[in-house]
Amino acid sequence: MSFNKKLFTGEFIPTAPDPSQAGSTPTGKSNFNIAIYTGNAGNNTVTVGFRPDIVWLKSIDGVDNHRLYDSNRGIGKPIYPNLSAAETSAANHMTTSSTGFTLNSNNNNSNGVKYIAWCWKVGGGASSNSNGNITAQVQANSSIECSVITWAGNGSTSATVGHGLSGTPDFVFMHDRSEAGGWNAGHVSMPSNHAIGIQSNAAGSSSMGNNGGLTYGNFNSTNFGFASGAQGVNSINKSGNDYIAYAFKSKSGISKYGGYSGTGSTGNSITGLGFEPNWIMLKKYNGTSNWVITDSQRDTTDVRTAALFSNSDSAQDTSANLGVEFDSDGFTLYGTHNDINASGGNYLYMALKLN
């Protein structure tokens, strides 16, 4: 459900968002854009206004995995944010052009199904980066402070990897490309010794298990390192395995990565972003919850309730209790669901503006 504001009473009337009435792809964007398209099971060209280096796709109205593509690994090769699976060997799901991307098969393109595409311009291709003691392949976009990093693990617990951003990242998430295992992420709003996985609804934790994790305490202005587990760092830097990471840093007027406290009450306003967001991802990190993704294109009403979850293959949830309004300086939580606004909950967020 979504909401229409009833101004003369201050009440909210729930109305179901209709995927067929979702917003069209905004024009004039050069770095980050959101597109909605309908699958056709064949060649299907989606225009976003630039050649994307990161494309994150998900069906809106059907059960299907999230698929994440990037030009470091080869743009047609997916990895799955909601799964622990290794990178697929397929390399032909899509191609890109100067204005968008083309799907070449049924993948992310089933006939008649609605899809969302979140697209980033990064650097147009990777180059060697030796700011860590592992030489990585990195591309970065200083206009929005995001980067894509690939490297070959060396098994060292003291290894570091250059990230290519202008300063310390606020959020990095990564995965082993070579074998199955959970995603690892560190975020500026969590305790500096905590890691969390975007494929899981689990809370953040200071326990790195046997094989290590990724924590904010190991980020600095030029590189990031790893937190060792009881037996080392095989989850994030196993010798001979290939890895992928996506790094983000707040950019004034464009992006913000931070945290907030849940209240359990409607009207919880998160301010200080400096812009009105078009895309947010929220996660309670001190307890179990879904990773909630809300954007301005799937639900164009004043309070948006169309939520997808990075840890689930489910169709979007339109519960009124997930309602979020995008404001000129942040966002307001009208829902009180545990996933976004539980009393006593500590939450992290990613917030981006189309640009």
C-alpha cells in the first residue's frame, strides 16, 4: 500500500501502487539513474542516458533473484545480491551502449514482467591501483564517489586493497567471485568492528566467524583491509580466489551514507542529507530485519511504500507499514515496521539522488 496525503485532516489514505503507472526513466542524467522496463524475452534495449558500469536489476512484480552487473568483471556476467552463490560463468546477459544497456535473453527479461534497473556510471573501465599491498583493478567516479574494485586474494590477514575514492569510504560491500559464501559489508554508522551481509536479514556482528569479514575500522583514505576470523581471512581474501567490491562515499548534494534510531512511531524524520533522495536502502543493524530498497520510480505517490529487499527474491512489498516520504533534506518514515522504524532499532542507510 501507499499513501495520499489528506491535507485538511492530516490523515493518510492508503492506495495500492500500480506498477503500470510507475514513473518513466528520468532524462538528462549522467551518473546515476533508475529505469523501469517490461521484459520481452528477446533483445530489449533500456535507455538510461549514459553507459552504465554498474547495473542492478530486479523484477518488480514477480519472484526472481536480484542480479548485479559491472564492467570490471565483464558487464554481461551477473552476481546475486540475495544469494551466497559464487559468480555465474554466464557472460552474455547484456551489452551496454553510450545510452544504456540491451538484454539479450530471458534473463531479467521475461515476457510481460516489470523490472527495475538501478544504474551507475563509474569510470568506463578499470585500471591498476597499488594504494594497497595487493594490486587491484579499480574504476571510480569522483562525481558521485563510487568505485568498483576487483582483486585476487593472497591469503594475508594484513592485506590491503586500494578503493579509488577521494577519501575514506562510508560503505563497502564485497563478495567472493570464485566460491559460495556470504556477502561482507562495513558501514560508517555501525560499530567500527562490525560486519554485515546484504544477502542476509541477520544483524551486524563483531564476530568474524572462522574466515574473517569487512569492517569500517579497516577503511582509510586510500584503501581497506580485512578483519581476521579464528582461522584467517578466507571469506574475503583467500589465496587464489577472485573478489569484487563496491565502495561508496558521501558526496555533498548527491549521496549520503549514515544512520538513525527507530522510534516505533509514524513521522520519524531523518534530516541533514542536503538533498531530496530518489533511492534509499535501509537496514536495522542491531537486530534481524530485511534490507529495504525504496525509490522514486516504482511508487510516485507522496509517501512511497513499494519496497524491494536485497536479501530476498520476492516481488515488491506494498505494505503501508513500510511507507517512506522523500523530503527536501532527507526522508520521513511513516511506517513503523521492524524493517525501517522499530523502537530501539539502530539503522543504517544509503541515500542517492538522481544525477
